[in-house]
Amino acid sequence: MRIAVDAMGSDNHPQPDVTGSVMAAREFGDAIILVGDQPQIEAELAKLDTAGLSMEIVHASQKVTMTDKPSQVVKGKPDSSMHVGVGLVRDGRADAFVTAGNTGGALGIAMLRRVGLGRIPGVKRPALGVIFPTAERPLIIDNGANADCKPEYLLQFGVMGSLYIERMLGVPNPRVALISNGEEEGKGNALIKETIPLLRASGLNYIGNIEPKEFVLGAAHVGVTDGFTGNIVIKTAEAIASYMSNLIKTEIKASPVTAVGGLLAKSAFKRVGSHLNPDEVGGAPLLGVNGVVIVAHGRSNAYAIKQAIGQARRIVAQKVVEAITAGIA
Amino acid sequence: MRIAVDAMGSDNHPQPDVTGSVMAAREFGDAIILVGDQPQIEAELAKLDTAGLSMEIVHASQKVTMTDKPSQVVKGKPDSSMHVGVGLVRDGRADAFVTAGNTGGALGIAMLRRVGLGRIPGVKRPALGVIFPTAERPLIIDNGANADCKPEYLLQFGVMGSLYIERMLGVPNPRVALISNGEEEGKGNALIKETIPLLRASGLNYIGNIEPKEFVLGAAHVGVTDGFTGNIVIKTAEAIASYMSNLIKTEIKASPVTAVGGLLAKSAFKRVGSHLNPDEVGGAPLLGVNGVVIVAHGRSNAYAIKQAIGQARRIVAQKVVEAITAGIA
């Protein structure tokens, strides 16, 4: 397998991107194509042991920044590492592309018909899936690709999310739910209410509407939502987890006795952190485009990049794009 | 001051409702009118020391349950404790009404023109404000009264929220923001984008759009959002806080050393819990109706009811309804 990786993607690029790629090449035995500024990539690779690994560099003269607007990126940076990386997948020179860069930019480029991958036939709107890092690892889709949605988009998110979980986790007939502010049918906004009959008639294992609490606990394998709400759920979850962690640290340090308690309990806190670590679950697959693209978190470290590459190769191996193509048709 | 309290509101009514009312009567010196089933209220009061307190009972033959649909409540239970309590405010026999019952029911009854309070002239949609229990105590409005909103509703939520914070916390010119999935102007859904120019031209101290992370940290005093999104933010926050607490408990109990650490750090965890305790911040004021109504959490204990009564009396004393009436006009 050949995986293209954006060397200029993460906030601290190219170090995490290149190091994570080397880790992945060693762990999975795949060929990795690093895309970006050749001198910088070479300098980074020189620090690492790459003996026996298949590491190729494809130069790209531009890079997308986190503050670039998607429209600017798509048209204004035709030789960005994202354009080149997506192009490698389009041309069959790579099986997947992984980037920790600007999500909107990656989305925009991937969706382009001529230089990107375009959409899978019949897909109205590609969507970002995110695996939630709670124990049951539920998928939330969409997580920001489409701020304004129609019921038929949400129906397709359900189809794509269900096929993703089925293929990736081997769960037959995954439970699909709408994320809402209440379980009762009268709850929800107009979009939710109009989507319910579509999901009911879809043949999916639609279990109804669930609140964030049930979603977090894994009541559904797939939580369907518009991209605005999905992004708000993820960002609220991150905000509260971070707020609580800081509050606990502050309060534990507030007295000598609790500080000793905190030291003794340190391994427990570490386990909590690793349970909830978003790096473990890889990146967000861009579902509905005609190829495999993973967008990892901008804050990704090398380990997170390696995990995202592992996820990408599994999506390829499990033929998720093919499954979605058949499922949408 | 005279505060009417729904004795049949909370999940465990009438105990928390009646006990909290007695606590409030003692702490604040107000007259409390308990509304609900007279024999049950009398039995509960008999267990408590009410010497020197002004406790009145107004009988109501029906009660609203948490599963009642608002439409059923409004028309089908004309002698519910909610109808009677709201009626006491309408008739000037009470200054405010506090209930820990069904939010939709309270809203529906309060908004009725003939038997409820009706809307403040010019208010398009009353909204539920919720004080977020993080350190800066920001207000999020709407929290579920209006799942589908128009830009002009959000503008009014900003006006009402700003006046509430100004009067209640003494903050001049509170910072108002839209809660969005990104701070940049290109982010957000159509509703957000259409609301921006209205807030800009409003004369409010509109600081732009903020993400949940900034909201939690108090970047704005007032976070404006549609009721669906606001409710999702609150419910996601509760879900993650509860999930993390349980995870920490489990991991601390997982080994004898961490368990000892947990015991030593116990007071720190208690302080974290009390910081984030929603009971501290009272209930959700129903802003935009022509009178003072507070909806407390169904899970309220006596202390939470007492706090909600304290909040109600402060809203009355600070003339929040009068301020909103002038502000909207």
C-alpha cells in the first residue's frame, strides 16, 4: 500500500508529520510518500532512522496555512502540498492521503472534480466523520463540512457512517441515531423532524433520536447531525474536558495533602487521559469523496499522525469507498 | 416580597420543593406561597420548623409530569400547580414563580395571554437563559425554548441576555457573542451569518463569534444561540462532565495506591464538584415573558430550589422585566 502524507500539515510541521510517517512505515510496512517542501522534509528525515523503509518525497512549492480560507486555498495555491497529495490519490499513485492541515482546505481540494477526487456518484455532500474518544468509540457525522444541511444530506450521512462503522469495526447493522436535544419525537429542530421519516424508510438500523449523554455512552454507533451541530458537540466536549482537567489540577495543588493524593493517583489520571485521547482514534475521514482522505487534528503529534495513517490504510483495505459507492447507488 | 413555588415540580416533589422553600423563607425573609396538593404540602411542612415564617399554601388539583407534552399541559391541565402558580403572578398575588417541573410546560403556560403572563410587548420569542457553572458564570440564551430561530429572535436574545447580566451582576455593557463553530466570519451556519449584521447594528457590546472553549472560559458574558444549539451545548457539557467524573472514579479505584491518593485528594474533588455544581447558579429565567418565572432543574434538591428562589427575588428586585420592557421598546 502507498500512503501520501502532507508533510506541511500539522501546526508544528514538518516534524510530527515526517516522524509519524516514519513510525507508520516501520509499523505497517507501507510505502509512504511525503508531500511538501523537499529540503525541509529531507532535513527532518535525516534526523531519523529510515533504514529499510520505503520513504519517497514529492515536492510541493506551496503550503496551506490554518488561516487560509478554503476558497483561497482551492484556487490560489495550486501547488500546495494538499493539492499535490490529493492529486497523487486521483492519479492512482497513492491509495490514500493524510493531512493534519486546514480542514476546509482539504475538503475543498478533495471535492474538486478536475484536480481533486470529486464526489462519489449520487453523494450530495461529503461529510467529516469523527470517532468520539469515549469507551464505545461512536462516530459523529458530520463534524463541520456542511454547516447548513437538508434532510437528504443527513440521510446520506447515516448511510455513509453506517457503512464506515460496519467495514472498520466489523459491526453488522450499526445502530444509527439522530443527535437531538431530546429523545421524544416532538423534540428537535425542523431539520431533525424532517429527517426522521427518511431514516425510518432507509433500511438503516435507525434507533431514533438520542441526546449527547446517550451518544457519549455509545447508545448508537453512528450519531448523525448537521456539520454545525456536530462541530459544536465536539468542541464543547473538548472545552469541558480541558476545563475540568485544569480545575482538578488547580484544586489538587491547592493543599499539601491533596497534592500528595494527586501524586499517588497520578497513574489513574494518566489512564483517564489516554482513554480520552483523541490522538488514539486517528483523524476524521472525509466520507463521500471518491478516494481516501483523512484530516487529522492540527495539534497532532507524531503518534497521532501514525495513528491516522493506520486508519487510512484500514479504510483502503476494508474498501470503504467502494462500499459507500455501492450503498449510495 | 412574595414568591410562588411549585410544590409539585421537581423529580422528587414535594420534599425538595417544600424544604427549599422553607430554607428560602428563613434566609431571605420573604413570604412563600406553595402551590400544589394541599395535603401533601401540609404533610411535608409538618416535618419542618416553620416558626416565624410566612408560608402559605394555594391548592392545585393537578400536576404536570416530566413526560407531559407542552400542548397537553397548556390545555389539558388547567388546574395544574404550574397554571395556578403562574396565575398568582399574573394576578399580582405573587412577584415571581419558581418551578422545577417540565420546562416546555412552564414555557407554554407562561406565554399564554389570557391565563398566563403573555409576552413583553415587542418580544418575538421568549427564551430560556442558563448560567453556565464555570468560574466566569456566562449566560447562554436560548437554551431550548426555540429550536428553530430567525436572526431577529437571536438579536432579541442578545438584548434580553445583556440586560439580565447588567441588572443581575452589575456588569455595565456586558460582552455579547454568538456561539459558533469558529471565530472567523466565514464560519457558522446561515443563521449565524445573518445575525451578525443585526448584532453589529444593535448598540450591544457585540464582540463577534466565539467557540464553546472561549464561551466556557468567559470570553463573553452572554453567549447567544438558537435553542437547539444552546440545549446541545448544555447537554454535551453535562454529559462530558459526568463521563469524566465516572472515569476518574473508576480509574482511581483500580489500584490500592491510586485509591489512597483519591482519598487524600477527596477535598479537592469536592471543591471541583462545588465549582461546577449547577445547583449553585439557580434555575433558568424565562426571559421575555411579562413576569418573573424561573425553571429549575428537575433533579433539584432543596438547596437548588432555595437558590432558584434567591435568584427569582433578585430578578424582581433588580427590575429585570421592566428593563427588558424598556430595552425591547
